[in-house]
Amino acid sequence: METYLILIVPILLLSMFVQWRFRNKFSKYAEMQLNSGFSGKEVAEKMLHDNGIYNVKVLSSEGQLTDHYNPSDMTVNLSTDVYYGRSVAAAAVAAHECGHAIQHAKSYGWLQFRSSMVPIVSISSNLLQWVLLIGVLLIAFNGPPIVLAIGVAGLAVITLFSIVTLPVEFDASNRALIWLKNNRGVMQTAEENTQAKDALWWAAMTYVVAALGALANLLYYASMLFGRSRE
């Protein structure tokens, strides 16, 4: 347990700080209206068309922070606040999700790799909690380590997925920021671009701490499997 606390508690505290900072930033920039008056939907459609993409639909998605690009049905799904919003935050998020659509259109390697992992990660995530629990109980009663080994393998897949997500997210944000900077009709001031960059940076940091958390979890159970736990 001591090893687990040493690994997890600092990351948990960091995650809480990043999530707080991320929500604080987005709330702030959601109040700052674009001088151009573009809505998130209009930003998304313009960015797609400027990149020669006409087969991707921009849809409204219920809920908050539900924004995502779905490569299976070629849709950019924007939360209601982003879809209808005319703020710096709405424009930044819309452009970021279109960055994923551009990655898909250009066969961006990291996105293809990540997409290929989705079915495996889905299966691993659904079963992993029970596999780890059974594996730990077996180890505690001097049982065979095979179940825990399977659990550790599943954690390794999820950790790899979290790490592969990082270049995908950073690249999408980079594409979004370059496009926004070059389109003065959408973001008309340097201040708006700086705010968009700040918002997307903190969004990216949530993926960083998620990857760190997955790695810490993997190291803990791997140490238990290989007999390096202090318990």
C-alpha cells in the first residue's frame, strides 16, 4: 500500500489541480466573445472546408465536454455550448476537433495507431477491474500469478493507449492554432489567439496526467507481480 500511495497520491493531486485549472480557463474564455462573431459550428465548417474536407458533418452533441471527432461516421460532434457558442473557448474546441478530422483525412500515423487499439482497449477496460481483483487475491493466498499477469498485460495496453493519445491531441491542437492564427477573419486579434492557445494547453494537460496515472498504476501492479512490492 505504501508503494501505491507514493505512486498515486502525487498524480491524483496533480490531476485535481489540472482539472480545476482546465475548467477555470474554459469558463473564463467561454465568457470572452469573438470579435468576428463566429459560432463554433461556423468555425468548424470553415476549417474543414479550408482544408478541402467536405464529407465530414458538424453536429451538436448533448452535454458538456462531449466534443469529439468520430472517424467511423465522419462527424465532428460539438457540445451545445461549443456548437452555438461564439466565444474564444468555443472556437478553440471546434478547431481542435477539426484537427482530428484533418488527421484522419491525411492518414496521420498516430491517429491510425490509436484507432486500431480502440477495440482492444474497450475489452480490456471492461474486464480489467475484476481480473486485477482476482489476480491480487490469488497472489495473497499463494495462488498462481497467471491471472494477475493477464491484468498487468491489460494495464500495459491501456497505458500504451494513453501515451499514444498524447501526440494525437497535441498535434490536433497545433493544427487548430496554426489555422486560427492564419485566419484573421475568425480570430481577429493576437489576444484571442493567445487565449485559445492557453485553453488548449490546459486541455492537453488533462491527457498528460491521465497517462501518468495509467503508468503509475501499471508500475504498481507490475511490481506486485514480479515480487517487488514492499507489502
